[in-house]
Amino acid sequence: MLSVFLVSIRSVLIIITIIVIGFILEKINMFNASFSGNISKLIINIALPLSIFLSTQKYITHDNIVILSYGTGLIMIAILICFLLSAIVSKLLNLPPQRTALFINGFVNSNTLFVGLPLNIALFGNSSLPYFLAYFIANTIATWGIGVKIINNSSLSKSVSNNEGDSKSNRFLKILTPPMWGFMLGLIFFLFNLSLPDFLTTSFGYLSNLVTPLSLLFLGLVLGNTKLSKLKLESVDLFAQLGKFVISPLIMFLIIFISQKLGFFYLNTTFKETLIIQSATPMLTLLPMLAEQAKLDVSFSTRILTESILIFPVIVVLLMTCFEVIPF
């Protein structure tokens, strides 16, 4: 148990170190205001799609594709339950319309891109990538197919919410993000037994290696640009963080546990731990941007996002220790 605890601490410290470097670079004004946005574009549009494409080639096989599909289904069930619970909690808390949709999204959806992927690699290695992809697919669908719809329906900006036909089309396109295209293209190559020339595989591999360090630097830059002294904590924040870091992973655990007891499928230990860890990653980095576009409470979304980034390292260590104490 001590060894697992130390490995978890080491993995989290690696991640925190790079985030802190990004934070310091932002505080000393090393880069101009557009730099973090450019990093984000590079990751999402180039490095991450290539990383996911190569991962499907290397880690998805005819032996595991069925179980990966099953795992994706379990994740969707857990996410849908969390959406329902978050809506109930928001009603009980009597949250104003400007906060309800943001609370629900913060409660449910995970930051798989900038935190989830590097965290999974640090904890479980590259062999866990197919399991990460399962969560990434479900989380992307939940974010753009459900979460953003809830935000737009709560919007105080008529320009965001009125054009229903356009918003449906836009949501569909948002689901088909470059990383999702990388997965779909990789799946096509897998199904038709296609392969890239060696020089392309090597070139794309170099670019995909940028994902982890740049993602964590980006997170540090975002934190460095946040005025922590102006974040005024409220009681609703506690419920948002409990939802993200306690209820969401607990629901994921229960769904896996029940499925195993019923004997539907067997998920290996790394797969199960990946799903629970991914459910406990911080809130969406773009939550404040979505709030601003929809004319909702931007300060609230920024505050709960920042809190989740600061809390998640402790939660990861606790979860990894729990995995050793309570094997399942």
C-alpha cells in the first residue's frame, strides 16, 4: 500500500511541477496574451488528434474492441445518472438560472483533454490509453450533446439560444472535434487493417509527444491568469466539488461494481481504475468561456473550475490509495 501511495504522490508531483512552471511563466509575463490560446489550438487541432490516432493503431485490437465498447456504455450510464443527480441537487439548493447549468456541467463533465490524458499516462502508462479513449468518447458526447445544450437553454443571450436549427447543427459539429476525428480515422484504419508509412508514424509520434507537457503548461497558464485573491468562496462551491470528486467517481464505481456482480463483462483492473480516475478529473477548462458566451455567471464558473484544479491532486492520491485498500 505504501508503494502505491508513493507512486501516486510521484505521479501527481510530476503533473503539478509542470503546471507550476506554466503558472510561474504566466506570472512573470513570459508570453503575450495570445500564447495560451495558441497552445490550446496546437494541442486540440494537431497534437491530440495525432496522439489518439496513433493510440488506436497501437492499443485497440480485435481482442479488446468489444470490451472497450462495453466500457463506453457503462461510462455513459454513469454520466447520465450524474446529470440527473446534479439537476436534483441544483433544485434543492435553489440555484439561480445563471448558475444552474454551470453547476450541472461542473458536477458531471471532466477535463479529459488537459488533465485526464497526462494524468492517466503518469499513473498507468501508455497501455491505459485505450481505456482513456473510452472515457474520452463518452465525456465528449456528454459535454457537447448534453452539457452545452443545458447551458444554451439557460442562456440569457438570445443570440445564443434562439436559432435552434443552427444550435443543433453546431452541437453535432462540436462533438466531431479534431480529437474525435483522430479517433474515428484511427478506427477506420483499424477496421480496414490499414497502416501509415514508417516516416509518417515517426513524425506523428513526435508531434503527439507534445500533448502531455503542453496540456499541463496550458493549465498552469490558465491558473496564472486567474486572480485567486478575488475568488470568494460560497457554500454552493462545496456541493459542486463534492459532486465532481465524490459523487461522480462513486457512481462510476457502483456502475462497474454492479456490472461485475451481474456477470456481464469483466473489466481489468487498469480499465476500472482509469474510469474512476477520469470521472474525478477537474471541471472543463472551457466552462468560463461557455458561461461568458451564454451570459451566465462567469465568476462562479471560474471559481469552481479553479477550486477543482487545486483539489484534484489530493483526490487522485486518495483514490489510488483506496484502489490498494479496497480492490475490486
